[in-house]
Amino acid sequence: MGTQVFYFVATLSIICSLMVVFAKNPIHSVLYLILTFFTFTVHYVLLNAQFLAVVNFIVYMGAIMVLFLFVLMLLNLNKESEPLKSPLIKIVGLIAGCCLVVTLIGSFKAASINSPLVLQNQGLGLVENLGKELFGPFLLPFELSSLLLLTAMVGAVLLSKKDEVES
Amino acid sequence: MDTGFIIEKFILVAVIFGISLVVAMYSTYAERKVAAFLQDRLGPDRAGPFGILQPLADGVKMFMKEEIIPTAANKFLFIAGPGLALLCACIGTAVIPWGSPMEIGGKLVPLQVADINVGVLYIFGVVSLGVYGVMIGGWASNNKYSLLSAIRAASQNISYEIAMGLSIIALLLMTNTLSLKTIVEQQHGFNWNAWYQPLGFLIFMICSFAETNRAPFDLPECETELIGGYHTEYSSMKLGFYLFAEYINMFVSSAVMATLYFGGYNYPGMDYMATLLGPTWAPLFGVAILFLKIVCFIFFFMWVRWTIPRFRYDQLMNLGWKVLIPLAIANIIVTGIVIAFVEKF
């Protein structure tokens, strides 16, 4: 039962993420991305990682994608107003994509997954255990990443402030 | 999974769904009656005694109206918008504990569809998802006013979600759990969270006004600037879905407020009532108490709507970002200090 659900949802996520790339309309693209994130939430639930599932739901689907949609609606992109992409950007994109593929293949080979991964602690994804892990052994990386996010936020505010002063 | 469990949950879901729809239906009637009362009018009084059949008449009218889909609209998303709005409004009821477990034929039946241990976050996720119905509908209508309204709704929801989340954090510091069932059980009798978290409750309530797009924060459907807002192009039952979704949202957020801060199905003297009524009827009495609280909150929603004028958009943003968020953060800090102090001594 669990495996079947997994394969069904995994197929859905692949189809949706392909549609993100192939959809002509940027808004449709974002909507497919939202569906992709929803299937990820289901994957987390299947892994018994309830907290991660709900946080993925709130943060990615409920906040970040709303902002994406918001910006796209404001821009109102269509064929006439879409800026033409120069061939240089396309080449750069191609190279970056190839690099990502090589990295992914490399990491898959390094991990050499022959036997399926088994979660050692079934309850790891529950709030209490996850919190203990995050604020115990992983305290430093956790605090550092939050500092990084804060820096990005301050930077964004600073950039938007500068424009205001000039105009 | 055994069949009895599935049947039990199915009946519970059906009953809750039916009740939410009936409450939403009669909220439209109550809204007009409350408005009439506050403005010294009579309100609807033609259909049935005191006009109590008015919601039925309104429903029939909605169904009978002509269905119009604008030519330039994105047809699929235009239809998906109201459906999504109603769906998101309804699924919030799944984690609310409506009453303490009830004994039916020697079997203890929990009056909660799903006791997930991240219940509070689930509610929060559903609330944040609710804006998609408005955004997709507003965009798919291909109308400038609808689009403006969709954008307003999105930015308003995002802004007030932050303050809402922060106000919940202070509450969670006290309860030490994310499960709504446990949170309600902790508030046994008259030990309600609102007494310990008055500021948190105030922030949460203001935010839920904004999240449900109710006056004084109903900027997305501000008639004076945006015609009808995101549902300008909608007619017939699709418009009805949007209106219904608003009332169901109001019902769900009233239920959440009652559950988180006002003790849910708990009431003073419940132990005495439990011995008096027995294990079958006492939980039902608790459910009635919860609904009484919900009705009070819904009345409060309406009272505010017909009393306070709509905010200006910059006032709304200022209130959200410069007043509510700092207050919520201060509330978290004070709560944290007090809890640390109490634990130490």
C-alpha cells in the first residue's frame, strides 16, 4: 500500500515538475510548481515526517509560492513584453544545468544505493525529536543558517531603501 | 484498518461538513439581521417567520442565475478559483476537537476527525492556502480590478500570517504541544489560555479578521475602489462559493479562536455536569458550549463589520508590520521570561 502510494505520488511529482518547465504561461508554471510542492508534502507524510510536511506546506506552498504568484501577476508577463534572452544566457544556463547533472550523478554513484534506505528512528520527523536534534547536535549550523537568512533580509531591505532615497 | 473506524470517521466528517454549511448559510441571514439591528432596521422578514427561510431563497436565487464566463478568461482556472476557496475553507475543520470523547454503546468515540500532533500548524497551513482561491480567481477573470484585488489579498494574507504565527508561538511556549486535542484538555474547567495570553489573543483575533478578509480589513473586496473585488466577474453559484467560503472561514476561525484561547468545549463546572449527564450526554453538552462560543465570535465579527469603517491600504500595512509584529515579538519575549522565571522558582 505504502509503496504503491509512493510510486503514484512520485509519478505525479515528476509530471508536475516537467510541466513547470514546459508550461508556456508563467502563471501556469507557478501553479504546477505549487502542485509539485504539494506532492513533496505527501512524500514527507509518507516518511512520517509530519513537522517537515506541514512546514513545507506553510512555507513553500503558503508563503513563497504566493509571493511568486504575486510578483508574476504584477509583472503580467506575456509574449510582447517578455525580454528576449540573449544566446549567451542560454549557453550559461546549459553549462550550469550540465554541471548540476554531473554533480547529481556523482553523488548518486558515491552513495551507491543498492539497498533501500531505512529510517533508523521512525519518529525522527516528529516535532519533539526534530527539535531536540536541531537544537542539540546541529545547533551551530541551525543558528548560522538563520543568520544567513537574516543577512539576506537586511540586504533586501537595504537595496529597496536605496532606490527610495535616489528618486 | 477496520471498517468501524472508517464508518465512524465518515459519519463525523459528514456531520461536521453539514454543520459548517448550515452555519455558513445562517451566517448570511445573521449578518443581515445584525446589520439591521445595528442600523435600527428590521432586516429580512418576508420569507418564513422572522425571515428564517431567507438563506434558502438566496440559495435558490444563486443557483438560478445565469452563469457567465468572460470570453478572455482562463476557463479552467476561472472555475477552479471558487472551488479551491471553498475547499480550503472546509478542510480546516478536520483537526478541531469538537468535544471530549463520547460514549456510544460502550465505545468511546472521539469527536475529532484527526488528532495529528501538528494540529496548530495544520490550521496555519490551511489558512495560508486559502489565499490561492482568491488569487487564481482574480487572475483568471482577466479584469484589472479583480487582479488588483487578488494582489491585495495576497499581500494582506502574507503580512498578517507573520503576526498570527508569532502570536501562536507565545501560546505554544505555554502549552508545550502542537496538538489541538492536548491544548484543549489543558484548559480544563475555567483554566482558559485567554487569561494567560490576553495580548496574544488580541493579536490572533485581529489577524484572523485580516485572514478572513472581513471588515475592517476587507480591502480585497473594497467596493468603492474595486467594484466587487476579486469576484467582480463571477455570477451564479461560483459567486455563491466565494461568499460561502468567506462565511465558512469565519466559522472555522471562530472555532479555532475558541479552541486555542477560550477553552474549546471546556466550561466551569464541567466535572459536575459530567457526573450529572453521564458519559454520553455530557460531551454533547460540551459541543453545545463550544458552539455557543463560536456563535459569540461570529456575532463579534459581524458587530465589528457594521461598526468600524474600512482601513486604508497603507494603514492596514502599517498596522500589520509596525504594530502587530513588534507587539507579538514582545509578547513572545515576555512569555519566555515569565515561563523561565516560574520554572526556576
